[in-house]
Amino acid sequence: MAQNPRMAEWFARLKELDLHEVAARLGMRRDGGRGNYFSPARKEKQPSLSIYGADKGRYGAGWKDHTTGNGGTAIDLVIYAGMAGDHMEAARLLGDWFGLPIPSSDTLAAPARKSTEEWIADRCLQEVEPVLEYLQGRGITEAALAMALKNRMIGWNNWTSNKVPAGEPGHGGAAAAFIVRTLNPGRVVAVDMRYQDPGLNGGVKTQCQGEKSGYGWYSDLGRLKRAHTVYVVESPINALSVESCYWPEGYAAYAIRGTGNVESIDFSFLRGKKVLIALDHTDPVKEGSNTRPGLAAAWRLNERLTALDIANRFVNMLDWEEGQDINDVLQAEGPEGLGARLKQIEPWLIPGNPAGAADEVHGRRRIWLPTLDWNVYWRFRQTDDFTQYVQDYKDCEDEDGKFRREEKGFGDLCAFRIAGISRLRIQSHLATINGTPDNQPETVFGVSAQVARHGNTLQRAVITDDKIFSLDWWAGRFGYIWKPKEFARMISILERTADIGARDVVNFVGLAWRGGELAALEGNDCYFTEPARQCLYHNLSFPRGGRQAARQVIAAYQETFKHNAAAIPMVWALGAHLKMLLGFYPHFEMQADKGSGKSKLMECMQRSFSFQVLSGQMLKTDHRRRASVSYTTNPVGWDEFSKLPKSILTDIDGLLQSTYRFEFTRIGAALTPYLMCAPVLLAGEEVDIQSLQSKVCRSKLTVERQGPMIPHELPQFPVWPWLQFLASTEPARIRDLHKSMLRFCQAKSRAGDADATSNRMMENYAAILAAWHLLCEFAEIDAAQGHFVEDLLAEMNSHLSETDGTRLPWVRIMEIALSELDARRFEHPFCWEDAQDDEGNPDVLLYIRPNHIMDHLSTANHLRAKFDGLPVKTGRIFKSQLLASGVVAVRKGEMLDDVEKTIDRRRIGHMTAISLNKLEALGLSAAPEIKRDIP
């Protein structure tokens, strides 16, 4: 896409404007001369919006609303204040205020080619008087039309085809145009036409140019974002009809553009808002299915919103005329009449399932209830966050002989509203790990309820069959129950609704297999029986954002420490989500000198990537350690864990060993499941992980490597789009990339003849290198940026060379054994002997049985913790590693194994001679005591 340098320079100058002057132009109030500003987006008692200067960071001046998290440049502030609908409009306004007009058209570069939808939208916006006249004729108020027109959301289309004759579908004609834009950044994706004379277009009333699926229509994006209550309707005309009512601030409407879009629109932007569903519930009953299409779509919308924890209820249309929609009511009764009807909300226990006579509920039965339940169903009534019970009523006949019921008294039933009880089939851990068919799912029930203390966010819990009628369970999670018997009767009715919203779910946070396909999952997608115990991230929502933010974060971490010392753990943290594809992923060792900035870097990483760091105090109990690494690929940090007692460190060692891959277990009498798999960042001034050398990568922070501090205003990395990018990438491609990176690491390795452990270490670094290449593809940057590859290879080679003598288990065992010999605590027979190696150099040989060493380690009480942490526990394996290591003495070309020696007048056979010279070459030393053998 061609870019105009002068336009870019113009935007850059606007972003450099004094934000305090911009705030003054916007009429923003300030707390004193140097305090924060009151947010222009809402009324507040305490100022929450701060402005910082360019000297605070390398990314220039900016602002931030600390209540909502919104922030940005001067252009963003104008949009946030509601003075403009998009960036260009805001830029033009700032240019007018500060004498910086947009560059003239003769200096502009060739513009980018507009899409067909954008071209049609521009044509429709050229003539707007007819659409105003048309929509006013449908009862839409001038205020609603003025707002939609200001935001360029409506227009008029006069196009007709010169190939299709009038009266045939596709001819076109005069039509009101509704311009459909994305929620961010407001790009045109479609134009919906509603023809003034459908007869000219072959009887076709509406037509869409562009994307029909996945996008809704709104008249004012700012109003929609600020709203606490949103009416969801079918068509743009219905949305304008809703907004024509005289609502106070905080109400908005959103059109789904047809019932088919219920499944395809992402409604997560409605979280925290109250949604009132007002589709065409009075559609004529469809033959065969005995349902009303609009109401059936509303049922499905209710299921989707409830699964997203969005509080939603139905507008009561039971007394509306057959086939009457929202705009029909507006034309018949005016804004006041429509507003009064839209305030009438269904009170029924099952949303969208009214109680009444057979003719009243024809086509409105969401589920079938047997007579014994139907006869009491009508007595349960719900408000937003409360449930009542009809205590006193009287059945009588009116003057026409029709049956009617007088409800005389309501009693409080419970202090919450049950929004739904759904059957959930939880995918097994094996299917989650490797994508195989699920042969062992677990069935539980998900409960969604609205309580006053949590506002418009539904609270969820998972219940099993044995607790479904436990009043203590319900009261402990949601609120007080005044009528236990009536409550139990209500639950017996709601049991029959378990099929509503029934679904297969995956309990995992991060990237996992779902139904055989990779999927990005958040805490909101999970249904744990004990969320706080089973997963540290059970309520996590990953940061959103664009790829520009990704590039900013990468650049900042590459600059803050030289040689990519901070960028390497950054890539490791983001690449942790590859674990389900690779089958493993290394932990990470972050060593740091005193005062090198380790704590600050850890704090920044938590903010940038939304992962948590646990202190040593948190790691003292087994269930906390287990929960911190369970059901997630999002990494977790363990800070200063080396200061913990030795017994705890042994348990930690075993947990880290198992989470290099995966481990599933069940704990307690309830057999609560845990899938332990999260990669761990081990941080501290002294990180002793000798037994984990083959399962970690590392980076070293020093004072000399320090660079500029990471600015506080640095945006978060868009982790959620990153996960979606990985989920959309072919799994075989990622695995092939890792294999390619492994070959590259082996070619660049200085390890020489690599052993199995060094090969595994190179696999670990190859995983980070593969993550870097995928990250560069995602952020659209060059893989050579900042010399990351070279610095990672240098760290890998340093790691290999420094651990050459310590990465195998036999080395650690031998180190303990030599220490025991020096302390004279080894009670098994052994001896020292002066000797010469094959080159004639003096040497000392240790004759000892490997089995005796393992017997000593396994029986000595003071070595119990060390022995438990060893990956090798048998003398046979230890001896085989010794023979393969090259430390066994050689005489005349043969290793001195299975040797017989006389020690303290006893003949001891099957001994192995170990060369001290060869041990010293690996950093192991001993204090030999020479004794002469008695013949």
C-alpha cells in the first residue's frame, strides 16, 4: 500500500501536540493545577485520567484512563471524548484547532485502492436527504438519525442495473443504506440495502453488499462502548427504532443483521453489560418445526451470552400482535409507547419460555415440561438478580367466562437468579494433550447465576450429580435461600433444561487440542470444579491488541538488556504455548547479579504477557505448587525458590522434572484432577538446578548488560491474537520448523560429539528459536532484528560448555560419593592406588563398587533428600553410565572393570577403577588416602 510521507508527517505532528492543551480544548476538568483529569467518557467523583509527557518514555507523550485501561495519543483522546468517530475525523479536528491543516490533495500520494464495500459506502453517503425522509417516515426520530449520519452509518443508494430489467431480482433501485463497520478500527465491511420499492427489485426487500456473517450494525460506536444496557435486535431499522426512545445515558442498540448471525458474531465485547434480547419474537410460527424463527434465534443467543457470562434477559413480547416487530410498534405507538414496551422484561424461570394458556404460548415452548412441572412453573418469577415465588393466588372467571388468575402475594425465594443449568462434557486430558479422539469424557453441570454484588457479570460454578440438591452448596456459592422446599422444587424443573446450552468443553488455558483441532482458550472457556485450586489462570483473559503493539514490545525487550538477555525469556514465555505441538517445552533459568534489574524485568514481563510470579512463601505447600502449573501452557514464575528448605526443593525438583512434558494426577478424597504442564521461569541470584540441566534454557542478567528501562506506558503484548495465529497455523509446519531449527542448532553447536543430554538441550533452544521465527512472522518483522539468533546460539553454546561435566546423572552421584569418602562416612570397602595412565602421567585410581555407592546413598539418613531427587537409583544404570563416560581407568587398552582387590585382609571382587585425573577434568576432586595392600 502506497503511503504519503507528508500525510505521515502530518499525523506525527498531531501526535506531538501538547496533550494538556488538547484536554483544555475538549473541556476536560482537572483536579488542581497538576492533578489527574476527570474522564470525558463518563461521570466520576475522583479523577482517573492521567497525561504524561514525552520525557517519560521513548514512545512519546500519551494519556491513560486508569479505570478502563484506555489510552493513547492526542488523536485517541479526541475519539475517547466522543468528539470524533474515527482517526481521520479526529485528526482533521485537531488540525483545525491548532492550525495544522491536512496536506493539500496535489501533494498526496496515490491512495490505496478502496474495497468494493468502501466504494459503495462512499457513493451512498453523497446523498443523504432521501434516507432521512425515508427513515423519518418509519418513525425514526431526528436525534437518532443525526447521530447515525454524523458517524457515517446511513446513506442512500440509487444504483440500478442496466442489464437486469425492472421487476427482476438484482435490478436494484432506491434504497436506504446501512453501512456496517468493524468494532475496531471502524473499517467498512458491508453495506445493507433496504429497498424503497421492493417490486422494482423482483420483490427482494433487502440485500447485502459485502460480509454478511460475523458483523453487526451500530449507529454510534462510542455510545455502544459506554452503554451499560444494550438491546440486541435483528435489523438496523429496529436498532434505530430502539434508540429513538428517550433513554437516559447508558443505553444503546446493536443489530445482528439477521438470525443467521447469532452463531457467527463474537459477542465478547458485551461483557460487563446488561443485554436485553429483542429479536422478532412474534414471527409467524414455522410449519413443521412449530417454532418462531426470531424467537428460536433469541434462544440460541441466550445460550451464547450465558456461556460468555453476560447477563441477558428477554423483552416480553407475549402481548404483541402476531408478526409485529419493533419498528411496527414505533410507528403505531411512538417513542413513548415503544419505550414502555421495551421496559417490560420476561419474569419466567426459563428464559424465553413463557407461562400461559396454550394459544398464548403457541410456538413459544422452548422445552417440554410434564404436567406436574408445568402446573407449578408459573409460580417462579425472576428479576435481574433475585427470584420470587407466588404464595397466594386465586383462580376465577371474568365477565366473558374466560379463566384468569389473580396473583395476590409474592414471597422471596432466593437472593440470586439462576440463568441456566447446562450439561457439560469435559474433554479428557489425553485428548487435550495430543488431539486424539476422546474416549473418556467426564459429565458435570455448569451453573450460571446473577447476584447483585457482581452486577451484570454472571457467576459460574460446576456442580456434580451428588450436589445438585444440596442447599448448602447453592447458598455457599450464590446467596441466601429463604424457601428451601420451593427452591428444591425449582431445581427439579431446571434439571429438565440441562440440554439448553449443553456443550463439550476443554479445561485448559492457553493453546490446546479441542475436538482434534488446535484452539486458543481462556479462563472463561473453562469449567473447573475447584477453579482456584486447579488452575492459577482460571479467570485469565489474555491481552488483545494489534501487531504494532507486538512490534513495540519486542523492540523494547531487545533494547532493555544487551545481547538479548531480556528478549530471550520474552520469546521463551510466548513460545511456551507451542508445548501441545512439540510434546515438551523447557523451563527457564534466569540468573541475575545483585542490582542487575531482575525484579524490575520480572514485573514488566508480568504486565506485558499476563503471567504470574509466585514468591518463595507461596511455594511452601504442595497444592500451591501443583495449582501453579496445572491446566495451562501460560508460563509461571517462581522467584527466589532456592531459599526454601531442602525437603521442599526436592519436591520442587520432582515437579519440574514431570512438567517438562505432562503429568496427570488426582488428589484428595474427591479425586480432584490436575494436568501439570506449565513451563516455569526460575529466577534468583542463585538458581541451583543441576538435575534439570537438560530441561532448562537460561539467560544471565548483569549490570554491564543493562540498557534503557522498559517504559511503563509500553502496551501489552497481544497474546490472544498470537494464540489465534498459532492455532491457525498448520501443526505439521510448526513441527517441521522445530526440526529445521534443531538441525541449525546442531550445526552451530560447539559441543563436539554430543551426548543424549546435550542433544536434548539443543532441542530446547531449537524450540525457542522456532518460537522466534513464528513471532517474527506474526509481528511482521525481520528474523535478523537485534541479532537475536546469534545471541541465542551464544547462550546455548555457553550453556553446553559450562555444563559439559555436570549434565549427566552419574556426575552428581559421583560428586556425592566423593564427599562421603572425604568425610569418612562410607562404610563399604574401597581403596586408592597410585598408578600411571597410558601416556605415563601419574594418576590415582579409586577402586569401588558402583552398587555399594548406590546402597550407601539409599540407606544413609542424611542423604535421603538427595537420593530422592536423583533420576538414577540403581547400581546397574549408574555403572553403565560410568563405563560410557570415559572416567574408568584403562590399562593395555582395556577398562579396569570387574577387578578383584584385597582390602583389610579381605578379597573384594567386581570392583571398578576410576581415574582421578579424568574426574578432575570434569571438575570433580577427592582427597585420596593411600594404603599398601598386604599380600
